[in-house]
Amino acid sequence: MDSDILQNLTDPAILFFAVGVLIGTIRSNLEIPAPVTKFLSLYLLMAIGFKGGQALNQAGLGGDGLKVVGVSLVLAIAMPAILFPILRRKVNHFDAAAIAATYGSVSAVTFVTASQFLVSQGDAAGGYLTIALVVMESPAIIMAVLLATWVRNRAPAETGALRDDHFNKTPTTDGQPGSGKALSIKSVLHEAFTDGAHLLLIGSVVVGALSGPVGGETMAPFVVDLFKGVLAFFLLDMGLLVARQLRQVRDVGPFLIGFGIVAPLVGASLALGLSALLGFSVGDATLLAVLGASGSYIVVPAVLRYAIPEARPSRYFTMSLAITFPFNIIFGIPLYYAAAQLILG
């Protein structure tokens, strides 16, 4: 495992992430323009979706593919259900619901980085893992809505007490409250299922599957040859963002900092246990562990601003981005791979 961690730490993409964190920590004026960042993230979603669709075209979705998708749905529902009762003992119930939902969802960038790591190890996972990535977003958001509704109905007195001037306003992702009211459940679910990045990923999978080998050859210079360099540049920007978000850690506290490291291990262990039970390959089990271990810092936090306006983004957003994301990128991926080799190898 030590060699896997060393190899991961010396990967150019990971090194650029570290460079971004360092530059951001010393408060340099380096800044990637927002339109460039948006393009890079959309490119990565398109590329990973297209390559996943190509793999589906070759291998199909039968057998292990259906089992993997089924396990991913179990993880998306089970993680919030497991984590919420633990969190509500330490933080207010709305924060607990938002944090639990965040860890029921996934980080596409962590998934992409892990996919590249597996390719370098010669243990590439099946294309159906991209389908697993797609299906894990919405169940986590639905769980957030259900948990928040349960909190409001279960303890109206406590809920009222929590709705002070801070919680009464719709927060933004920088941790500061904004104005506005919570959207209806129907509106929240509509936003969850029609998010643009989510739909791009789904559409890219469909295009990759339908275009076949000829389409794969045509798109290879764009989605294969450029992929590693774009990922490295995107992780540089992510490093800058993580460094800025680390300034919000003071609002998280020791318990939640520890939780941001332990929760991924719980999700990865659950995924690896189910993988061993169902006899998945090392590559499939590793990526499932990554999905179980990661937390969303894009789609789910954006929806939670409206679904649970009483919760503080400075907690759930900071935990997923500034704590769990770096942990998974640097240490988690090789750790989950080594565990998968030990269990399934």
C-alpha cells in the first residue's frame, strides 16, 4: 500500500492539486477565471460520461453491471440513514440532515481521479460505474428532503427555536445567510433531477454508448489525449478553492473535522463489504468504495440551500470540500484500492 500512496502522491494531477493548496494558503493573487473553471468541470463530466458509454457499448449492463448500480443505490440511501442518527447527537438536526445527505451523494472529481489511478494500476473498472455515479445524486437529495421534513414534523418546538435570524435566511455556499424562503419539495426534486451537470453526464453516457467504436476513435483526441492534462489543471483550481474554504474550518469544530475523515471510511467499508459479498473485481470494488466515501460539494450543496435553508453551508460544504475531498484524493484512493486487493485479490 505504501507504494500505491507514493505513486498517487507523485502523480502530476495530485501534485498540481498540492500546488493549488499551497498557492491558496499563502493568499497569492493566482485565480482561475470562473468561465474556465466551468468549462473544465463540464469537459471532465462529458469525457468520463462518454468513456463510460463506450465501455457500456462493449460490455453491456448485464451481470455485474446491474449489481453495481444496485449497490450504488443502496449506498446513496444507507449512508444518510446511518450518519444522521450519529450527527444529530452532536449538531442541530438541520445541520445533521444536510451533512448526512452530502455524504450520501458523490464527488465526480474524486471519481474521475480514482478512475485514472486504476488505469495506471492496470485495474480499470467497468463502464457501468459511470451509471452508478449518475444514480447516486438524486437519492441523496431525496433523503435530505425526507430527513428535513421529519425534523420539522417531529420537533416543532425545537425547530422553531433553531429558526433564529441566522437560520431563517437562505444561506449561500460561502457560509453567509442570504434572503429567500425554502422551496417546495416538488421544486427541490425538480432541481435535483434537472441539474445541468447531471444531465450532461447522462447525455454523454448515452452518446458514448450509441456512437460505438467509430465514435470512440473520432472523439479520442478530445476525451482521451487531453484528459490527463485537463484533470491536472482542474485539480490546480480545486486546490485553490480548498485553501480558501479551509478558512471556514473554524465553524466546523473538532468533532465534524474528525467526522469528515471517519465518514468516508465508513462508506468505503460498506461498499467493500458488499463488493466482497457479490464477488466484484478489484477495480469495480475500488470505485464503489470511492463513491461510498466521497461527499458532494457541487450538486447537493446547491440544492440544500433551498431544501434545508436552516442548515449552515459553512459546515456541510466545508466538510465535503476542505476535509473529505483532500483526504480521499491524497490518501483514500490508494487505501481503498489496497483494501480491495486484500479482500478480493
